[in-house]
Amino acid sequence: MTDVEKYPPEREVRNWVNAFERDPPLYTLFPRRLKNGTSIPGVHVACSACNCRISGDRVRGRVTQLLPDVLTVAANAMCTRCDRVTHVDFRFRADKTTTVVEWLAGNGRWQARPMQPLSIRVRVVDALRRLLTWLSSRSP
């Protein structure tokens, strides 16, 4: 196989990048709250090529919540290290006491694990950030 056969045509790559840029940054669609009160603060994606953590403006996509206890996310992330676009599909499913994170793995099967509760440090920083935002909105 030659190098030309390995890579998609330039027009196709340009279309992928344009589609990536049309979606809003995912962080603008969070935080979200599920029916059981669990707050989903946001998401990070790992690059499928170099396993680098991707967040911020480099993760774009859509969030849908057709049911009050299920939040579905479809997103694309562009790696800052290797410029590869990684597509992810996942959902957060809540019952009365727990929240489960489900994602479509590379083998085409859904994987699941319970969502880890936020650490005390993360909760304190989040509360401090909300307090500072509230205080800054009150100043003239």
C-alpha cells in the first residue's frame, strides 16, 4: 500500500474539519444535571492515536437528553499533539442512587462503569468558582 492510498483525499479531510468546527465546544453545553441530582460537570476525551487528554475548544459535539435520566453525547476531539480527530459516543444513565457512564468502545460494543463521585477538592474548587462568579456579577 502506498502513502497516497493510506490517507483520505484532501477534500474529505477538509470536510471533516469543517464539520468539526460547526459543532459548539462541548464545555459550553455543561454542566448538566440528571434526574437523580447528579451533576455532570463536563467531559475529557483521550486521543485514539497518542492517548493524549483533550479538552476545551478541541472537543466539540452535541448533547441530547430525550429522557430525564439519560444524557447522550456525540463528540469529536482534535488532538493538539498529533492533530488526529477522535469520535466518541457516550451516555450518562442515572437511577435513584447511582450514575453509570456508558461508551462505545473500539470493538463496537458498549462498555459501562459507575461514575466516580467528585473528590472533596473538586467540589470545593467548584463551589469557590461559583461564589466568585456570583460576587463578580453583583459588582457594579
